[in-house]
Amino acid sequence: MNELLEGVLKGLMGRYKERVPDVSAVMAAMKKEGVIQNDSEIENDHIAFRSLGVPHLGIQSLEKVFLHLGYTKRDYYFFPEKKLNAYWYAPPAENFPRIFISELRVGDLSPASQEVIRKYTGTLHSDPVDSLDLNDVAKVDAFLHSHFWSIPTLQDYLALQEESEYAAWVMYNKYYLNHFTISVHSLKPGYNTIQEFNTFLERNGFVLNDSGGKYKQSPDGLLLQSSTVAKMIEAEFANGEKHTISGSYVEFAERRVLPQFRNLPPQEIGRQHRREGFEAQNANRIFESTYSSQTTKIS
């Protein structure tokens, strides 16, 4: 099963890197400064997906793929301001990333926005995962990059964006990987705290999401996160109309050692000794890495 999971993750990361130039740019800057020698030294803390809470889609559908691949469903999160639900999933082994899946509470949107979303998703009469061979890497990879509904018109995209930038992003991007996350605590001294790594990023010209500060910290002080701002990409809508929209971004996480393990020698510290899970307050700000309030900061 782990071999199957490796194949699925390879497909996700391959397409993500092609579309998000910041991934290769961050890694190149890390090599230039001697932080890493090759990409394989980077620990992927987690990857994240966005979805729509409508019949046959959303968390209850997408999670089936990862539960089959050995993941375990963990904590629930609610984001009232952004009208989102989310869960995170623990991997079957420590060398795999955690997974974070969020979904839009479509029923909480205005009737007009609900109508737009259901115009496209209403053509689905069954859960597409139920007919998917989850043991076939190529089919799972294709599924995660598939269009389950037609490409929206620019008019519908912009109408959704007025009420929910999350909704508009998902309507165009589907299950496209929203971000992957570098575990900065696994890096060498001078780069292994979120503050130091942010300094490194800005020194190399990367623009950071500053919603709630350039790094977001959990109340217990043990989970610190930051992210780049998504670059704008040219998207083609129905009828061939083109418009620039936000793509995906890169996140960075520092999971500090739990108080009861602080006396352990550094070489003995593993994932189980560090702060686990996520923090709604942090994630709420990280979501905004694709929002216009952040993307307009990039000239």
C-alpha cells in the first residue's frame, strides 16, 4: 500500500511543481545557500486540498482515496468566517505527509452563489470515487487532476469570487493540490525556525502572506506557520475567455518539541515528540494566500 501511496504523491507533486514556480525557486535558493544538497532532504509536513460541500463531492468523497491509502481521520475544524469545514489525516508512516482537506459549506452561501455552484456540480449523480479503482496509481492520479464539472464561465467565476474567493478557486481548480509544506524544524541551524526561514525567504525575494502576521502561531506556541503568496496564472474559461487567477502556494511549518520531551538529545527527536495536528486560527489566515488581499501585494 505504501508503494501505491508513493505513486499517488509523486503524481500530485509533479504537477504541482510544474504549475507553482515558487516550489522550484524556494528549493533552488535553499541549495544556493547550502541549506540542502538535493530536494529529497526536504520533509513534507502536509499537503492540502480544497473541495465543495455538495452531494457526491466534498470531504466525504475525497477522503475515501486517502483512507484507502492508509491515512487515519483525525481532528475536525470549523471556519465560520470563511464558511468552511476541514479535517486532517495522519499518514500510515512518518515518511509521508499529513493531509488537510477543507470543504466549502455551500449551503451557507447566498442563494445566488449556491445556484451557480449547483449549475455545475448538479450534473453529478453519484460519488466519482465509488467507481474509481483505488489500487491503480495512474487512475487515482488522473482522478485527482480531473474535471468533474465543466469549466465555468468567467462571469460565473467572478460572481462567486465576490462572495467567496475559496469557492471561485475550487470551481476552476477542482482538486488541484493547493499547497505542500516544508518542515523547517528539520533543516540545519540558522534556518530551522520559522522566523529564520522567513528571513531567508524574504532575502531571496519571496513575498509572504502577512495576514495575521508573517508567521502564524498557535496559542500553545508550538505550531508556527508561514506561506508564500500565490502567483497569478492565466486561466482559460468557457468560451475561450481568459483571466488571471490565483494559483497555488508553498507553506512552511515549524513544529516545536513538546514540553515533556525538551530534554531529549536533538538526534533522538522524532515526529512523535513534536506538536501534532493543526490550529484553526493559523489555517484561517493561511487560506488567504490565494485571496486578492494577498495576491495584489505581488507587483
